[in-house]
Amino acid sequence: MKIAVVGTGYVGLVTGTCLAETGNQVICVDINEEKVKMMKAGRIPIYEPGLDILFNRNIGENRLQFTSDLAEAIADAKIIFLALPTPPGGDGSADLSYVLGAAKDIAKLIKEYKVIVTKSTVPVGTADKVTKVLKDNTDVEFAVVSNPEFLREGVAVDDFMKPDRVVVGTTDERARKLMGELYGPYVRQGNPIIFMDERSSELTKYAANSFLATKISFMNEIANLCEMVGADVDMVRRGIGSDERIGKRFLFSGIGYGGSCFPKDVQALAKSAEENKYDFKILNAVMDVNYIQKKVLVQKVKAYYKGDLKGKKFAMWGLAFKPETDDIREAPALYIIEELLKEGASVIAFDPEAMPNVKKLVGDKISYSVNRYEALEDADALLVVTEWPVFRTPDFEFMKEKLKAPVIFDGRNLYDLDRMKEGGFYYNSIGRKVIK
């Protein structure tokens, strides 16, 4: 099948590449000509494990192409995916200008029936708005479909190729048939393609991300209570995670969620509720808890140094909002850096992938290390911020030699408490007892 993907950000590039992998002919279009040149040359503008293999294979076999010409991209395509940014506006609502602008441009170019698919995360009612824009600008038949993505950064290729489910929102029978044919190869093991109306599909995406964000904030509240009552959040997590009604995933406490999805989607759903005169109390609490939790590590640091961080040097392991990505959008590290600098401290950071993105944003306000151990040189303490695998089993004795003092503040609970005690560390983590 011939497919066009409009937008080559994280979702668009993964979608286009994975659709090509099952034999479809895919053209990805982007207005950024330098980016298009880069991709044509076989260079990927994002970091996502495993994507490079599929990307280069499908370029080599001429199933994956790139262009900055929208007319060229959609001319022969049966299905056109819109994978465009929907950034939050000042009031928290999703900005649909890119999506609606692309819909208008497409309407003026199509000459036969097309299926236009919103792959971007969009508020309830967006399919109706896209439909209106298309109808206002063309007499050609078309269908608008909502097909939200459920890709986790770091495992997005697996998520696309072997999805738990595929959600398709459409009331158009021709579109339903085409979408079923397109996704058939990805659900051969029996996972469902769930067809529903467009509005239910749009809300499903927001509901899923908001529920997961709620689980994270709930566990962070439990962790904070654990510290007050002398309980261990790891034990609590195991105790409730074994209940199949709750499940084991998204129960790890830490320093808050970040990334491109959860913060934006929770905010957008709360705003949508507000616009419909509904006070979504749980979501407002989730956002409040997450904002506070991103700074909890700094509070621990300040308490240890009795409020005086001036002149202190802190090593930071991890900058990305999660491991296996270079994404720093809403990353807790950024909040922590800002707070430490305000207090007169300095920061030297190491992250396997995200340092170039942080340099673009923060510049020389902090220092950057070529490896994890160099960052520790003469640092007063280490802050563990992202749970990269490389941080899980370090040489603790070597760390003690590098650090001014054996002090670790762990925002991801990577290390065993007994091991920290035996090693002679001061170790302060989330929701567990402090090792002194």
C-alpha cells in the first residue's frame, strides 16, 4: 500500500519506518529541507534503539523515501498520516494549528478518495475540525480517521511492530477496511484492532496516558508517606503490584514523569474537561504532585547541607527524562539543574545520549563529562536522575575515590540499601530509609 506520513518527528519517523518494514511504499514529508537531506543520506535525527536498522534497510530497498514536497508525497498515497506537533498553549490546550494547516494544504491537492489519519495526540473533536477544514477546501471524497499512537520512547519499534492493540476511530466503511488491511500484519498473534468512533478514539489516547501518569504520581505520594512512617516503598510496590487488578508496571517511585506525552496529555485532558465545565479533580492533583516531585531530590540535598549549597559541586548522572532516549522534554533533570544553580551550586553532568540536547537548551551554565566517572571528580555528591543501565552496577570503590565525600542522592532507587551501607555511603533515595 502507498502511504504518506506528514511530519518526521518522533511519531512520524517511527510510524513511517515501521510501515515500510511490512512492505508498504512510504513517503515521509517534512518542511525542514535540511532534515530531509539528512534522512535521505541515511542519518536519523532522533535516538531510538533499533530504529536505525529498519530505517537503513527500508531506504536501501526503496520502500522508505523522504521529501519536502507535500504534493509529491500524497499524490499516489491511499492513506495520509498526520504526525505533526500539538504543543500545549499557554492555557494548557493543545495547539492544532499544524494539524489543521496541513489538512487545508492537503484538501487543495487531493484529486481522489483519500484516508487522512490523525496520528498526533489530539483533543476530542479534532477529527470533526479536520473534516470541516477539508470540506471547506475540496469537493473530493475523503475520510478522516483517528489512530492514536501508543509508542513508548526507548521501545517504540517493538511497540509499533508488536502492539498490545491498535485503536482506529472511523465511521467510514471504506476507511475501516483500508486501516484493517494496513494493520493486519502487526496483529497476527491475536492482539486486537479496536474499531470505534472518532471521538472515543481521541479520548482513549488521553485516558491511557493520564491513567499511567496517575499511577506514577500515586506511587510518588506513597513513597513520600513511606519516608514519614518508616516504610519501604519497594516492598509496598511489590505488595500491590502482585494484585492483577493493579499490575506491576508504572509503580516505580521517583522524581516525577516527563517526556513529550504525559505532561502535555494530562494537561490537555484537564483543559478539555474544563472547557466542558467539568472539574477533573484527579488530573489536577496528578499535575500538582508531579511538579512537586521533580524538585524532591533538591529538597533532600538542601536538608543534608543545612540549606547552604553555595559553592557546592554536584555530579549528575542522567539528563533524559527516561533511559534509552535523548528526549529532555519536561525532564526532571532540567528542574533539578535550575534549582541547584539558583542556590549557587555548580553541576557537571553525564548522559549517554541527551547531552547535546541539554547543551542546546542550557548551554555552558553547567559542565558536561565525557563519561560517568569523570563527572565525579571532586564533586561533593552524586545525583542519580535517569535510570540508564550503565548506572546500575558501577564500581562503588572507584566512585568513593573520585567523590569528595561518599554521598549519593538517588532519584531512581537504583542501588541496594545493604550494599550502600556496607560500602560506607550516605545514600538518600525515594521512599526508603536513609543510609548514613
